[in-house]
Amino acid sequence: MAQAPTPRRVVHFGVFELDFGTGELRKAGLKIKLQDQPFQVLAMLLEHPGELVSREQLHARLWPSDTFVDFDHGLNVAVKKLRRALSDSAENPRFIETLARRGYRFVAQVEDVATFDGRQSVTSSRNAAGESAGHSEVPASSAAAVVPAHAARQRPLPWAVIAIFVGIAGFVLWRWWPAGPAPRVVTRFTISLPPADQFSMARGGLAISPDGRYLVYSATASKTGTRQLYLRPMDRNEPALIPGTDGAVGPFFSPDGEWIAFTAGGQLKKAPLHGGTPISVCAKINPSIGSWGPDGTIFFTETLNPTGNQNGRLMRVAAAGGKPQNVTPAEKTSTEFPPRWPQVLPAGDAILYVTEGTSASFSDDALIVAQSLKTGERKTLIHGGTSPRYVSTGHLVFAQGRRLLAVPFDAERLEVTGAAFPVAEDVWQGPAGYVAYDISRNGLLVSLSGGEMGVGNRTLNWVDRTGAPLPINTTAHQYSQPSLSPDGKRIAVAIGDPLRQSDIWVLDLGQNTAKQVTFTKAGETAAAPLWTPDGKRLIYASGAHGRSLFWKAADGSGPEELLYSSDLIDHPASGMILATSCSPDGRFLVFQQGDLRHFNLWLLSLSGEHKASPLLESGFTRTYPLEGGFTRAYPQISPDGRRLAYTSDESGRPEVYVQPFPELGEKWLVSVGGGGEPRWSRDGRQLFYRQSDKMMAIDIQAESMVKVRSPRLLFEGVYARSNLWTNYDVAADGQRFVMLKQEDEAQAKQVLRVVLNWTDELKSHTQAGRN
């Protein structure tokens, strides 16, 4: 008996074809040269279409465990070669999508073909989610048995006539029977910004209209430093600026899609979608996303006394304007965040929102609750989740970390009815648990790729006053918060993600060595290192959510010692505690404490009992949304110990001020056009600060500050910044700066990812689970 031919797997995607048997890649039938490592990467991605293939998995495939190689560099080169062969790009991927610091995903439609000695037959077609979209066939030559001729002649004629009539009837039924609706195609694409601009998602910056036709997002232009809202029709490539939205945060649509609401200038406003002057609805203290109900009611968060024992509550107001009314009772403890991220359910009789939680950045310990608007009854739905969205498929979608999950949800009984399952990865997450995604009524999902609040691989660089960089001979890591030792020979730096887990390391520039100083546990962090003036110790934030200050010998020897903890005061404030500056004599420390809603500056004695006392109260230095984040004070004591430089937004935008110190007095505005992250030169004659990507310098010649000269530009360059801490330092001679440069591959440009008909994938997952 002849043996059946062995099939060889061939995969089609776009105009490309990959033959796994021969290792050939063809484009429109023409062979394309592809080296082994790029081929292995492509093969592994095509084996798992629509799924994350981690860098570790690729490492195991490309290089054996006993092979010594610079894996990160080798993989980045292989991926770049592969993208070049496919005419693909990381910024606007058609085939290979980068999931920052995690791996890659193949996002195009994939069709499998079995080849039998040159004859092909489609075996399956998979979309980018990896789901089967086709059927199995066998070659026509083997599909039916050969019937002997004499057997055919012996068949009665009536059966042949019957077969003909059945065939005709079948054709008529097939031709005229109403066909069911064709399955919708799940389509993915991305939206990028010009390189000079950046998405601004803190406190909410993304919304899709209910019908899925319009996208509104917040972005900051580097030229102006102004955050504004942009409208992009989904059938066009060019967005349009929405007038009157300077400084706007938290956009959300009206149910009919004709209005966009947002917060700006301390007010809740609404603007006609297709042009017109924004209208004030009411005063609103807390800038964040609201929700517009079907009856014309807007729900939003109101912050109460931030220094007392009440945090905030959920309010409602008529979209036409009026006096807001309370919906929820105020949270009772100052460590809990107020109700936030509301969404009114379609019937308008209940609302979802997030409450409690103590983590200023991620709210992993927050609760998602549902509350009846008729009875006020509140039910806890999810422990450890945020940013809920109800979907018409009968699911509640929510975020945990940078991952989206869905869970079956009964909107009438306000009950979760099944187990949660993941539906999206690597989504940007920001302050107080906001996650940048939205879902339209017709099933469109839009999200911002992750990484903005995280830390990717960076290199340490010296940058001179002209902007010329000189890389420091160290391996790229997740560096942040570099701090030069007083003698300039060592750099203390946090390695890891300071908002999740990181440790303090000391890099010896002369010996080219690195030593780990702290050893945190899972879920804890050591961040924002600061040298004592004698260079013997490092002060840093540590503990759960960085709410305590410790110091330890800079060489890593001996135990760490607790200096201060928020648990030691009567009304502990949530958020990270950051040590920012020591007095030149080493007697005391200035630190800032608080969260994204309010914070104070404190003085801490570094001798004796380490007593702390307030320096600047909460209302003086306020938070203000700018460039996707919030102003921090970054207080810095001058080298002579007589002045304090800090950032404040009391003028309406962040600026750098100087005051006498330690006895505060008259203050001087020294920056022009905005600024932050001040640093003194070691001789106290110059003050440096950052203005977007610009490094500015101010000459200070008199103690009275009367003869302060206008700031001048030193250089401009794209180096890592943060809304939580200072991310550069100044050499002792004031001629060089330690700056952090993001690696090209680690800083895959953030893009908005759009999935058309995404809820069809959600339905498919649910049906597969039932089967």
C-alpha cells in the first residue's frame, strides 16, 4: 500500500509566506533572505499568533543555556533585522508588536497551509488572537474513494434521478435561504504621535465615543508644554485640537456622543464635540475621569479636607449645571483614596467605581464596588482591581497591574457570576489606579501601550554644558534617581521599578564596579538615594509603598536604621516619602511626604531622636497636572545652607522659587516659562532646573537674590524624567551632568492600540469556556 504523503507546514500572513520545512520566507512569491536567528524569532511568533512571546522564551530558543552571549543586544538586533525584512516598524506595527521589556506579539492574521508534494490545502486560519477561523480539508485526490465502473453500471436509474432532484433542491435552498450575518472581522491597528509630542494620561486622558466613531485623547506638545485634548475621527488619520482644553484631564463622552466633558482649571466643563466654546458645569476639586449617565447626570469625585480625616466622596450634577449632590459617604481615613473612576451602568440605576486602597500609584489593594442609585446599597465586586468598565456582552472588564481582565457580571443583580480571565496585556497604568483604556458600545477597544509609569533599560551618561553626551561604562539597567557622592567618585542609583520593587546600588566610577546596598523583599522598594554630606551613608525611601526613611552605610555594611515612618504621626499621609536634601552641616534633612492630591515638606533631625517638624504645609505647594504628571517640590538646600529652592505651581504652572532657609521668608520666582527639578552647583553660584527637555541655568550673585540673572539654555536633549523624583545630578565643578538615556528597543514609542470588534473575541472566549 502506498504511504500517505507527509504534510509540510506553510504559513501565510499578508503578502508573505513562511515554509517551516524549507526555512524559506517569500514575499508575493519572491524569496527573501532571512538569517537563522530572525527566522527563529518569526517562527516562534507564528507558532503563537496574538500571544505574548516573552524575551525569556526567545532566549531559550535562540541560545542554549550554556551559551554566553549579550542576549538583550542579540535579540534586539534579530528583531530589527526581521522587521526590516517584513517592512515593519516598532512605532506602527503591522506584524510584530513590542510589549515593552516583556517580549513580542504577532498581530496580523495568520493562515496555515498543509503542503502535500506541491499541492496545498488550507487547514486553519487564525486571527491575531490565535483563534481558529477556518476548517480542515484533505487533498482532493484523497477525499473520495474510486468507484469501480461495473458497480456504477449496476445502480438503479431512479436513484440517480432522485439524487439530481435533491441536488437541485439543495441549490435552490442554498441560493434563496436567508443567510445568517457574516462574522465580523477583528482588526488591529495602532495610532502614534509625532516624535516631539507625548501622550498625557495621568488622571485620565483617553475616551472613545459610544458609537466608536471618535477618539479623544490628551497629549502634550514639547514646544509649548501644554496639555490639550485632541479629537480623531476613526476614519481619518489627522487629529484636531479641541479648542479651550488647555490643561484638561479626564475626558469622557455624553451618552449620545455629541459632548465631551473634562476637568480644567478646577472646573468640570463640557464642550460640543464638533466645535464650540467649552461650558462650565460646576466647580470640581479633584481632576479625574467622570461618567455621564443616560438621564443627563454627570458623576465625579469631590475631594474634601485633605489634611483632616475625610478624603472625598462621589458627587452628581446635572449636565446642564447646578449644585452637586452627594452620592456616597466620605471615606473615613486619610490613608484611603476617595471613590474614583466611576461608570454608570446602561440602565442608569447603578454605578461602578473604585474605592479604598493605599497605593498612590497603582491601587493594587483597592476595591471595585457597585452601588444602587435607588437604594444606596453597595456591593464589593473585586478585591485588588481598578478602572472598571461594563461591556454589553455581560462582562465587567477591570485592571490588575498592567493587565486587563474580564469577569461575567449580572448588571441587574450587581453580582459577579463567574471567574475572571485575562483579555489584554501591557496597558499603561498611572496615578491612583487609572488605566488608559476605553470600550465603545459597539465593541471597539482602545488602550495605550504600557511603560510610561515604569522604568525601562537605561544607560548612564555624562552630558556637558553644550549637550555633548559621553556614556558611562556601565551595563544598561532599570536605572532611576542618580545621585553623585560628595567626592564625585561614586553614583548611588535605584535599579528596578521604584513603584514595584527596586534596590539601591553604588557604582564606583574609578573601579568600574557596582555594589548592592539594599535587599528589599517582594512588593517592597528602596528608592531615591541621597548621600549624607560626609559621603559615609545613604538615605533612601523604603518599606511598603516607600512610606519610611532609612539610612545605611554607603558601602553596604551593617544594618539599615529607621529614620522616620508615616506610622509615627497621628494622621499618616499616604504616598511615598522622599528625602531630597541634607543641610551642609549634616544636622537635618528636608523631605517631602504625601500623594498625588496633597503633600507637605518636613524637616528631620539626623541626630538624637530624629524628630520631624513641618516646613511647608499642604496648601502652599499644590499638585498641578502638566505633561502627563503632577508637580513635586524637589526641595534643595543651597551649599551655604541659607536658601531653599523648590518647585511650586501657585502661579498656575510649575515654576522654581527660592526662599531663605531654615527660617522661611520672602520668596523669589527665578524660572521663566515653567520649570522643575532644581539642583544647586556645589559653589552655590548657579541654580539648574529642567524645562521639558531643556537644561536651564541661573546665575545667582547676591545673597539677597536681587541680582538674579535671567535663566539661559545650556542644552536640550531627550533624557529620562519623572514626576516623582529628580532624575539627574550635577558634578562638583558644575561642568557635567549625570543623565539617564532610554535604550532604543526598551523605549518602543508608546502608541494607542485599537481593536475593532474586540467584543467578538470576548464572546468567543466565553463560548470556548462553556464548551
